Amino acid sequence: MSIAEPDRSHEVSQRDLRNRSAEIMDGLERGERYAVTRNGHHIGDLVPLRRRRRAVTRAEFAAVSRGLPRLDDRKYREDMDRHVNDELYDPYDRAFGRDDSAGAEE
């Protein structure tokens, strides 16, 4: 996946980057992209970070969920019973080096 070339109207020299850094950073926050030059040669690009969303709206979740296959509750439970050992255990037994047989004798 390649990143699109910045708009040449936002071309900044190394000197401009140093002298106008606050203005350029403000532009980045607004989503603007910059091509950085040194001695007239394009040496790099400044691109804004893509913001990650933390939540999905209810409508988006519903739209995505419509395409999923229905879950068979009985089959799911059978698979869980077959593959997951859900016997109760005391997590402190393992943390303190106690084995299961010691607890059974008490």
C-alpha cells in the first residue's frame, strides 16, 4: 500500500520547516501533507497520523453483524465442552507451588 504524493502547493524547504515549524505542525493537525525539500530536491514527506477510532457506533455494528452467519448455541456449547477444561482450580495453588493432591488431602 503506497501513500499518495503530497500536494506540491505544500512544498516546504528545510529552512521553512525550521522557521515555520509551528505553522506546519498546525497544518498537519488539520490533515495537510507536506513535501520537504533540501537544495531543491524532494527528500521526504510529512503526513498526518491517521486517528484510530476507539468505538464503533451501534449502527455500524448492526450493519456488519447482518452479514455474519447465525450462531448455533447448542453446537457452540458442545464445542466448548469438548475443547475447554473448565474444572475449578485455585490460582493460588500454582502461584505458591502447591499441587492439586495437597488440597485434596485436607
